[in-house]
Amino acid sequence: MINKTDKKTLIVIVGPTAVGKTAMAIEIARYFQTEILSADSRQFYKELHIGVASPTDDELKLAKHHFIGNLSISDNYNVSMYETEALLCLDQIFRNKNTAVLVGGSGLYINAVCKGIDELPDPEESLREEIKENFEKQGIEYLRNQLKILDPEYYNQVDLANPKRLMRAIEVCLTTGKTYSSLRVNQQKPRNFNIIKIGLNLTREILYVRINKRVDNMLEEGLLAEAESFFSYRQLNALNTVGYKELYEYMDAKVSLEFAIEKIKINSRRYAKRQLTWFNRDEEINWFEATEKNKIIDFIEASII
């Protein structure tokens, strides 16, 4: 593939969980003979494999991946750090290749690479600690209720199962006296590469069957044992996520195993719905059925400037 100009092209693959993003990204990377950057924040952690659906060893051999297992669950990391590191990685790839592939279901991390993130103020440490202590004492409902009062617009957009994002929004609201959503101005930062966004989707019925089947497969592969091995670290943000938190409720003898498994499936479907809501707001995304590989490649070929 030879570009018609000197400008490079980033091919972005997005979509809901279990839709087939990893497989499609590998197909596209192999076709264009390039490398893949993961924008799935759950796959950054080297300790976690089954519950975050990391690419298998065989898949990793098919195309070079970046940002898979590059962190430890105890590391401090944020989307700003990811933006910096991902852009540096792209600079390296574009020295020898005309294209690169960015794939994932974490919309915030996708936006960080494509548009940049907004500069938002940090709170006083005492305020941050107060919010954190209230969360530890009263649970995630405290955060949800606070955010609903302070910024109902962002409340309807954010992942309500992610306490880190809820706390960050509350911090900004209380520090500035303004809503978090009003300060997220989304002014796109200039990028020295073209961007082609591809969205993958399936009918809701098929997608939900795939999600349920994926959960069953994870359990067969040893998800319960994986979660149990990190039980003492369950307070970490990396483990406060679908697939682990439900099993920790079972291990705490709060629910049965059957109930926990069904809750994983329900929460995974809800997560997929939130992902689609997020991505559907982006008018730059070109949507395809997740099985339309040839059609997608033809579209990318025609779209490269």
C-alpha cells in the first residue's frame, strides 16, 4: 500500500464488546502490513487475561500489538498518559509504514488519540480524599447521586459502573463550580495523520448471544480462578470491572455463583449498550456489519488520501 501523499493514515476500529474487534483489527493490520495499538483500557494490565478478553498468544503472533499487558494492576495510569504514549508509538510506526490500526471499545481512549483530551483542573488533595472516603464508606451509589445532582448531562453519558470517572467528574464540578460536561469542550487537537473510523456492529439479538457465549467461554477457560488469584487486590480500579466484581460478590458470600454469572452477562450487555451510545454520537464513524471484512477493506482503500 502506497499513500498518495506523505500523510499517514490511522485506521480506527471501534464497537461494542464481543462484536469481533480484535479479529477484524488483525485482518486489517495483516492486509496493510502494519501494527496495532490497543485502546481497550482493560487489556493494559499484564496480570489480567481471561476476564478482559486479551488477544491470545496465537493472535498476538499474527500482528504486532502495542498496549497489551504493558501495565501492572497497581500502576497509576490515566488517559492523558495514554495519549502521550500512543502518539509516540504512532510516530515510530509511521517512520516505516503508511498505516496503523487503533482498536478498542474504550471511547475515551479512542478520543484521546484522535482528538486529544481536554485540559481540566486538578482539585485540592483534601477534596479528592474527601470524595474517596465517602465512596469507600457509602459505595458507588454515593458517587452516582452526587454526579446526578452536579451534572445530570454527564451522568447520562458516563459509565456509571466506573467509580474513577465518577469521582473525576465530581472533583471538577466542585472545584470549578461548573458542570463537567460544559468544561469538556472537545476542541480537537491537530494530528499529523489522517483518520478513518470503522464501527463494527451486529443485530442486538446476535450480539447478546455472542456476549453470553463469551462469558461462558471465559468461565470454561478459568475466569473464576483468575479472579480468585487477585482477590486481595479487588479494591484496585483495574479489578472493579465487569467479570471480576461480580465474582468477588460471590467470593464474599453475598450471592450464589449462578447469580454472579448471570450478573456478568447482564452487566456485559449493559456495557455494550453504553459503548454503542457513546460511539453513535461520533458522526465520523463509518458503520459495517462485523462480518463484512472485504467491504471494510475496500472502503479503507478508497478512503486513503
